[in-house]
Amino acid sequence: MKSLRILITGGSSGIGAAAAQLLASKGHRIFLMARNTEAMQQLAQQHSDGTIECATVDVRDHHTLAAAVERMVGAWGGIDVCIPNAGLGIFSPLAEAQFEDWKAMIDVNVTGVLATLHAALPSLVTNKGHVIQIGSIAARNVFANSGVYCATKHAVLAVSESLRMEFREDLAVTTINPGAVNTAFIDQTNNAELRESYRPQFEAGMDAGFIAEAIAQAIESAGRGVYSEITVRPDRR
């Protein structure tokens, strides 16, 4: 498979970092965006051939994000794959939740995804590229203490379906819906009792590398078919 130019947001840890590592090892060029510059640079240094480049971006800053996408397109000539991976979940009963936490999830999980897509779409369409959305089991279900998070992932799935319908001739669109993944994701929850009660479930979850493999599988299907959705769950046997 030819080397692809891949944009990943939220690329400093978790699923984003695992995807960057795997896809770079397969010979693709990775343009990472995240807030944690040091963590991204450590990833890039593991690929001294320049396979991974970084831009310090908070996806809530739409102007900085658009400028970074423009920089990537200018330097690399375009985008073949876009993975708007940046996301967060802050779990709390609705009656006890802080509005700022709801807003933060919407700003990152919905508006941040839209800002990434809006900036990348012109190049993606030109190159008949691939959008890999990071959804969740929560895109198909609603769980207690996570209603707003679930709403953001329902929105991601709706956007994916809209892209698939409106750009049927120009884009491949895949939504990856993971269950629990063993990352620092749960640490964002401020409710200590809830956080610690959920922690064992996440620690027993899938490795981020397994999600990265699903992403790679979707990308490598080019020319044979498109994975519209891939749902992956922990093996609880």
C-alpha cells in the first residue's frame, strides 16, 4: 500500500498515540495535533526519518487548528486520511453535573471534530480520502452518569452518516466504536467516587493498540471495500 498522509488529533496519548505509532511503522506519514507538545515530540523522536510531525493544537481553538491543517497541506501536498480523535468524557449524575463539564465535552467531542473536518475536507475530497471517526459504544447506547458524553458520540455517528451520504463518490467514511479502553480517559472524571468505581472496568478494557489495529484495517481496505462501522468490545470470557 502506498504511503498515506494522515492527520490525527488528540495524538499525544491513548488511541491517538497508538494509531500514530502503528501507522508510522507501516510507512505512512503522520501529522499529529494535541495540546501535549512534549509527549508528541517523544513519539516523533522514535521515528527519526520525519515520519511523524507535530503541531501544538487545542481543537477548541479553531483558528489555530485551521492554520495547522493549512501547514500540513502546504508542506505535504494534501491529506489522505483524517482521524479527529481528540475527545474527553466527564462522568457525573445529571443532577450533580457542572455545566462547564458538559460544555467541555461538546466543545471537544463535537465542535472540535467539526472544526477538524471543516478544515480538512477540501483536501480530503480532492484526494478522495478517508475519514476515520472515533465513536464509542455510547454512540449506540445511553448509560447512566454519562448522558451528555453519550450525546456527543451520537453526534459523531450522525456526522459520519452525513459525510457518507453527501460525499459517497469522494470519501470513505469509517466510525470506530470502542467499548472500554485501558487509557487515562477515566481520570478526567472529577467525581471521585464515580471515577474509582469505574476505574476497574477501564483497567480491564482493551489496549489502545487494539483500536489502532482496527483503524489500520479500515485504512488498508481501500480498493476492496469500506468499513462503515467497526464495533470493538473487551473480551470478557
